Amino acid sequence: MLVLGIESSCDETGVALYDSERGLIAHALHSQIAMHAEYGGVVPELASRDHIRRIVPLLRDTVGRAGLPLAAIDAIAYTQGPGLSGALLVGCAFAEALGLSLGKPVLPVHHLEGHLLSPLLSADPPQFPFIALLVSGGHTQLMRVTGVGKYETLGETLDDAAGEAFDKSAKLLGLPYPGGAALSKLAETGDPARFDLPRPMLHSGDLNFSFSGLKTAVLNLVRQHGADDATTRADIARAFQEAIVEVLVKKSIQALKQTGLKTLVVAGGVGANRQLRQQLNQAMEKHRWRVHYPELEFCTDNGAMIALAGAMRLRAGSAAKPAGIFAVRPRWPLADLAG
């Protein structure tokens, strides 16, 4: 089955073709980082308009590189939510209109399910069941995954997610958008021994997270030491990253021990963090467990993960619907998909 995937939940427009037998055929992605950098963050109206400009050229590029006609598509999967309302509407309306014109069924996909399943795009995909550490945008969750649509929430953030804490702390340090990536790069040159920041909920006894207090601790350091000096900025960034990585790693280990599973999947933008990967790799090797990550190009939002999720949903028995009737779900808890 050949599935066209369309992603437009925030500031990246993604289109991909995934075949349930041959895997990923082709994909194309446009990032709006340069456009939003001028404003220090995503401007929803500008994001929506840019999706409109990009989606048709990206489709033509993807289909052209695949060497397949549009008529060869069996179904169209698109991100229904969560995300920015206007941005979601662009992808949704386009997918529904394309499905109607081609006489093809469409399948709304949960954005976070796409991230959750994205490591399955790799050359060495994980096998069910596994523990998933989902660290994407405003979400930080530990999930027990036993199959497509079979998700159990083990723990989640009670306030700021890891990605939000990265971005907000980056702003406190005066770093440019996108803040999280800039902070991670800066942290590589910092001294890990100069500052010591708290590890929120590290010993809470459960698998929940809380990173709002860590952001406040960064603010206090900035007030005490300033952020004008490049060395001080790097040292604060390193202390922040050390704290957040330690919490993510130890909670992941706790989830594996608690469930008895031996495979961890890490998905979402924060999953690209180099220090997080290094420490998880060391911990998994020590316990003789496996850890899987999506390829770096699939850590951020992309059409490939939506096409994959759509294909796996269809293969698992989910029914696509006739095109022409659409709605988006800007707020859509992943727990709603649990089965």
C-alpha cells in the first residue's frame, strides 16, 4: 500500500511517500526557521501562509523523485493534530481536496503518534513492545508501547516540557531562535562543574517530570552572574543541559526496570540532543538493553513519520474515510489513541 503523508502542524511543511512493502520511497521538507527567526518564535499566521506556498511544490518534488503518478497513491494520511489551528487546516484541507479529486481515501493522523513511530523508519527498527521517551515540543512523556495504537502513559510532564524548558532557558541567555538547538550547541563548550542546578522530581518515586523550576533556576543564575559573558552563558547552558539530561535518562531507566522491558525508543526534537544520546547509550549498554532513535532528519516534524503512521494504522486495521469532510484537533491527547 502506497501512502502519501502530509505534515503541517507548526513550522515545517513535510510531504512523503511510504510503501508498506518497500518502505520510504521519497520525502521533502521545508523548514520555516529562517522566517520565524526574525520574530524570535513561531508566528502562527505566517506559518499558515507559508504552508500554503510550499505544499504543492513539495508534493510535486516528492512525486517526481519517486517517479510515480499521483494515481498510484492508495491513501493519504495527514496530521489532524495537535498543533496550530491554521497550520493544521492547510494540510488537512489540501489532503482532503486531493483525496476527493483522486478518489482516494484519507486518514487523519495524530502528530505525536508519528513521532512515536518514527524510529521504525530506521535501518534497525525496534520491535514491539518497548518503552518510548517522547520529547517533542510541548510534550515529555514515557509510554509503554505494545503495538500500533496500544499506548499506556507511564509518566508525563506536570508543567513545562523538556523542549519548552530548553527554549525558555535559551531566551533567558539571549540566544537566537530556535533556542533549544542554540543552547545545546553552546552547552558543548561549557564547564559542567561550575554551576549545579536542581534535578526536578528525580527522586519522586514516579515517572512524571517537571521542568518549570529548572527554568527558574536558570533565571536566578542569570540574575546573579549576568549573561553578557560568553563563558558564563556556556557554563549555565551546560549546567542546564546536565540537569535535564540526567532526569530524562534516569526516569527512562526507571520505566524499563518497572515494566521489565529491555528496549527504549527515543522520539521527538529533543531526542536529537547529543549529550542525551551519549548518556542513554552508556546506560543502555551497562544494563544490556537496546535504545533506538529516529534518524536525525526525522527527529523534527516531517511527512515521512505521518506517512509511516498512516500505513501502519491501515495495516493494523484502521479504516480510512472518504475524502471531503475535514476537521482539525489543535488539542488532542495521545492517550485518546490508547487501545
